[in-house]
Amino acid sequence: MTGTPVWAQVAYLVAAVCFILALKGLSSPKHARAGNLVGAVGAVLACVVVFFYAHLDHLVPILIAIAVGTAGGFVGARRVQMTQMPQLVALFNGVGGGAAALVALLELADAGPREPAFTLVATAFTILVGSVSFAGSMVTFAKLQELMTSRPVVFRGLPVAFGAVLVAALVLAYLTVAHPGSWPIEVGGVLLALVGLAVGLLLVLPVGGADVPIVISLLNAFTGLTVAAGGYVLGNTVLLVAGTLVGASGTFLTKLMAAAMGRSVGNILFGALRGGSTLGAGTTSDRPVRSAGPEDMAILLNYASRVIVVPGYGLAVAQAQHTLREVVDLLGERGVTVDYAIHPVAGRMPGHMNVLLAEAQVPYEQLKEMDDINSEFKQTDVVLVVGANDVVNPAAKTTPGAPIYGMPILNADQARQVIFMKRSMRPGFAGIENELLFDPRTTLLFGDAKEMLGKLLAALKAQ
């Protein structure tokens, strides 16, 4: 990094190592808190170092902006519930992409006629992809926050419109790089950013249902790549390293989540354009189901020797994880073997259930991933489904054309008995009915998860 003192370069290297260690720590619930702190320390170090060697203009506005951002981030993070964490991730990710695009626009405005071609390529890439990430992330935020419908938004001519803005973006990027003197370069950058916003909107609007978390992960990878490219433009090694880490991990996570859904990334992004996989039915059936009260469920659990708990987004909404842990602990004291089955896309973001249950101090060894526990459902007496839906829906295996068809699911339908805790008969996030609800081995316990688990705990203690 030209012009940067050796001590500052060493500090940036330490910050980059902190980011690597943070990712390693975040790969395990047991070390996630420590990994998060290490990453935060690295970020603070990277931000502070520049004040001690660079000659900064407009220092007061910079400090004011940092103070406002710090206060907003602190207050927001403290007030946001675990159920709203995916929205917060989408919002922060969009802000990151937008910031990278704005920085690249400023650098493009200062670029001279003899700017190296590769620098212009990196700048145009940052503007375009950063704008795509910003617009797409805002749409995912609106979908998850229910500011707009979570169903796919499609209209006649959408494929043509998307293709047109994509071609326009590529043409503008080419003109910015290959013919920077043919027009005011900052005008080309602004047009490229506007077209990038349109690409982001048209890319994410057709995505709906359970596919939104995967798109968040993909946009996170986009933001990482823009930060890395911005680091090259600015000559900042720590941005280059951090962005590359985020881009690589986000891409890998997107592929893992798509595999967990049994779908390709292309199908997730463009399936609705063909009228297919992301279009949920959204209907409520009037078929009869079997339901019972907490006392009956307590008897069923008391006579079980093997129980598997399947948590889902409804558990997070009700903030019932602590009560659930008390139920599981009581069953364990009575000799019942209990584990939690964690689907890779349970909840609305990767690791949502792991974090939620870790908050309730559930032992890590009780958290079993889908591939590790699926073979055990056949030997299970009772499966307790708490707030989950699509991840146990047999339609994924039996109904071609269903939005989740082909998605690997937890084999709850293979257990001897199923207790399904649910507020109502409304469909899950994918917008289709769950055939497991109508299985003769399934008994529904209607109501708020926290309230029903509390009554179930009381009934277990009374026996």
C-alpha cells in the first residue's frame, strides 16, 4: 500500500487476520460469540488506524458520520428481536453495497483520462454490483418486514425488461472502461448506478417464499465482491481482504443453501419467470385434522423413550426457546432421549435456529443437523414440531410442481407420532399446505408456541 507506514500495514494485517479468525469462529455455535467479537475488534482497528497516518480532509463531518452510524447501529441491534435479524442482515448488507458504489462513484469523478484500464474495470464493477446489491437487499428487507408481499412479483414482459436493463448495464460499463473520454465520466457512472438499481429490483422481485434467505446470502456475496473491488480502487489492502472473505463465504453459503433446498441458484432466481417453483399456492384447506390439548400431549411425551424436536420460525416469533428447553430438560430427567433436528434453512436465515437455541443455553451436542439425524426418525416415538412448516412438508418428496419439490426435508413423517404446534392452518413461508398436518399420526396443538409449551410443561410436571 503505497504511502502507508509499515506500522499501519502491520495493523491492517492484524485486522485481516481477525476477520479470518472471526469467520472460523462463526462456523460453530460454540465459538460464534467469540468469533463475532474478534471480527468487531478487527473492524475497529482497521477504522482507527487511518486517523493516525492519513491527512484527512473534512475531519469533523467524518467524525459526526461515524458517531451517528455507531449510535444507530448500537440502538438498532439492541432493539431488534431475533425474529427480525434476517431483515437487519438484509438492511446492513444493502447499506454496505450502496456505500461501496458511492465511494466508487466519487473515485470515478476524480479519474483522469489516463487512468489504468483495470482500475476503471474495478470501479465500474463496484458501481454496478454495489447498486444491484443495494436495490436487491432493500427488496428482501421489504419482503421479510412484510412491507410488501413475500410472494413473487411478476408482470408481463418482465424477462424482456430484465434482459434490457442487463444489456444496458453491460454497455454502460464497457463505455466507462473503453471510452472514458467520450462523455463526462461521472455522468456514465451515475447512469451505470441507476441501471444497476433497476437490475437489482428486477432480479429480486420475482423471488418469493422460502427462497428469500438464499437471495440475501447471494447479495451478501455481491457486497463482499464490491468491497474487494473498491479496496483495489482505493489501494486499501484490508478492504480487499475483507471483501474477498465475504464474497467467497457468501458464495459458498449460497451454494450450500441452494443444495439444502434441492434447487439450483438459477432456478431460485428465475423460476418464477417460468411460472414455476417459487409460486406458492397460499390456500387454506378445509380438510379435517386431529387436534388435542396440552394434557393429552404430555401423556404422549411421558410414554415416549425417543423424542425429536423440530424448531422453526414460529418458535422464534413466540420467543419460546427457553420454555422449550425446560420441557426438553424435564423429559431428559425422566429418561427420555431428546435431540433437536436442525434444517439448514429453518427460520429465515442460515443458523437462525442454532443461534436461537444457543441463546436458551441448549447443549450443543443436542443440536443435530439434518443429514445426521434424518435416519433416526423411523426409530422415534414422538416428533415435536414447534413453529416449523416447510422443512417437514412431505410435498417436497411427493408433489412434483410444488414450490418446495426436491428440497431435502426432515423425515418427521416417518416417526410413530407427530405433535405439531401451530397457531393456525395457514400455510408456511413457501405458501403451500403441509400434508403432514393431515397425516393420521399427527396431532395438532393450536396456539401461541410459548403459551402452549408453558401449559405442556405444567401438564408434564403434574404427571
